[in-house]
Amino acid sequence: MRIFILFVLLAVGIPGKPQQAPKPNIILILADDMGYGDLGCYGQQQIQTPHIDALAKNGLRFTGYYAGSTVCAPSREALLTGRHTGHTAIRGNFLTDSQEDPAMPGNKVTIAELLQKAGYRTGLIGKWGLGGEGHGPDTQGFDYSYGYLDQIQAHNYFPPFLYENGKKVMLPQNGNGATGAYSHHLFVEKTMRFLEESTPRQPFFLYLPYTIPHGKHVIPDNSQYAGKDWPEQFRNYAAMISLLDADVGRILQLLRQKGLDKNTLVLFTSDNGANPGFAKFFHSNGHFRGHKTTLYEGGIRAPLIAWWPGVIKPGQTTGHMAAAWDLLPTLCTVAGIATPAGTDGISLYPLLAGKGRQAVHDHLYWEFYVYNYNWNKPGATTPRNWLDARAIRYRNWKAVIKNTPGGQEEAMELYNLDADAGEKNNVAAAHPAVVKKMRALLATASRADAPYFPYKP
């Protein structure tokens, strides 16, 4: 009887004793290859995104936020570990001799591991992209995971198998090249189940690195844009983004139905800029120069929307300079835990909550290694990968330094983003003092401890 009474008291609280407020739930949605300008709230005119636009209208929209990198894998490591690509293990896409992504080292601490230790139920549904079998999200702090491990596999939206909690799950609907199960639909089903199983007793962190609108650009139904006189690929791209938008709406609706909305922070962003074809056709990267695989603004400037009813005041827009590596310290603050030493990020919590002084970055840094998929073909003369470019954002200044495949560094390009957000006018010659400052920042921005970058046979 005493045990039963104790159980009841623990469940409902001891009378007269203040109860600790429940930790907030966190949902982090990461689109794949969706540009800064692909959403209506960021200026898109042709693709319909009403639910994400409403998320922005009722939350905080960032206009000065940057992805972790300009391609998939390093962007994901930067986001999950709170480190920029001068300090990550993965600094570009890479295909190992085993024909899969190189694994992020197990000693890298992810936000999932930190939240898991703080009592959160953690889940990942979508694309991992940071290691194959034995190196998946189940080894890096995720209680539940479902999706692709390898990003090469993730190009197929009708895969013969996916992975659930590190184990291969066959999809007979897609056997022998059949197209019975669209992976994104499966991801959303698993997402809804994860949320249905959630209770107020245990907070959750749900990371949703969905694969749309990444190529291959296929979708079972593009009828929303059937009346558009566009090439099929562009109708598919638009329909993929609108499908993602509709599913964001479903997630928010379920949160409201379960009464979880007022204690849930939702973040929506993308891993890098859009491909050049979409950048031209839809203005997917807004008015910015460049695209995926470049370190110009179009390759790394990304949308970020934060929604948290009762905490984030609706209708806000901020030009605060932020990057993917800020999300780890931000979520640590949200969860009430300490940020590990050595991260490159700064917590954005004061900005989200409108409380306290928001710290600012002195500068942001990126480096990008390009992969040569033809490196072992007869007659190949370029290496397997090489440092393609580096970039520094310092206040209103942006420097881009490109390299040749042979390792020769080209002259620094310098842009004043306040006056030239499109990076059209290289003003390096007119500002030698700024160039000198950028050189000093570059000298200490990177550590040479990434075994595949550059690859040395």
C-alpha cells in the first residue's frame, strides 16, 4: 500500500512542493538541397508553401542564417556537433572504397547524445549521411532511427530497403525496381507514430532530415502543378517542396491535437543551397550568387524558422548572423544543460526567447573539399578530392578563396554584403586592411585533423 501511495505521489506531485516545469520538446526539420528562396516567406512566387509560411508568420524568421556547408555530409556534422568545417571530420562529400559515406568518428558528441543524457527521448527519421552499417544514428545518441544511412542510397525515393535502429528493413513494395513505397511517405508515417507515442512525461528531440527536394526529382503525384507549362523535373521539384510543406502542417496539427504545441520548439532549415538549374528557374537561392557546391551566399545562405508558442513572439524577422553550428548550444540552453567546451557555436536562446543579451560571432568560417567521382578512371589527372574553397564572414565582409585541383590558391575575393549581397563586385583591391584581417582569421580557422580531407592514399 505504501508503495502504491508513493507511486501516486510521484506521478501527480507531492502536495505543497513546487513542480519543476517540463523540459521543452524539440523538433528539428532539415530539408535537403532546398534553397533560401524556395519558400513563400523568403520571396518564392511560384511554389506554394502555406504551412511553412504560417510557421514563419507565427514565429521568428532568420535572414542571416548559414548552413554548415554547401553539400550534404559536412553540413550535417556541423549541425549535429556544433563545429564548423574547419573542425569537423567530414569536410566534403566523399565515397570510400566501400562505396559509402565515411563514418563520423564515434568520439564526436552529437546534440542527440547530450539530450539523451538529459532525459530526452531522441529520434531521427530521414537521411543520416554520416556513416554506413555500424556507424548509424543508433551509435550517436538516437533512441529511434529510420531511414537511409548512406546518401548515395538516398537518391532513390523507392529504395529496396531502409534502416530501422541500425538494422536493414526490406521494402518488398519496391522489389525488382517497383515503385510501391515512396520513402518520404514512409518517413512521415514514422514521424507521426513517434509523435503519437510521445507523452508529457518525457520530453523528446525529433530530428527530421527529410530527403526532399533532393534529386532524383521524382514524386508520385505532381498534379498540384500539372497546369504549369514547365519541364517535368521542375513540376516535380515544386511538388516535392509543397509536399514537404503539407507534411509540416500535419506535424503541427498533431502537436496541437496532443496538446504538445505550447511546449515544443520547432526549427525548420535546409542543409545547403539549391542546384543551379532550380536557382535559375525558380530563383531558389533568392538574389544570392552561387548554388550548391559553392561557398558564395547561394550555396550556404539558408532559411531558418523558429516557432515556439508562448515563448517566441510571432511575426519577427532577424538579420542576426548565425550558422548551423549554433543549433547545438541553442538546444542545450533550451534543455537546461551545459554546452560542451570546444564547440564553435553560440546559443541563440536569448534571441528566441527575447530574454537577456544575445552574443554575436566575431566571424564565421567554411571550407569545402570537392570530390572527383572519376578519380580512378583511365587517364584521370586530378586527385580524388581537394580543397576547393574557403570562406570567411566577418561583420559585413565576406571573403572567398578558391583553389585549383592542383592545390594552387587563387587571389582572395572580397565582398561588402551590406552593399552587395549578390557578391557581384570584388573589392579586395580597395580594402587591403580588410584583406589582411581576413588572412589573419584564416590562419587559425582550420585544424588538419580530417583523415579524408584531403585524401592521401
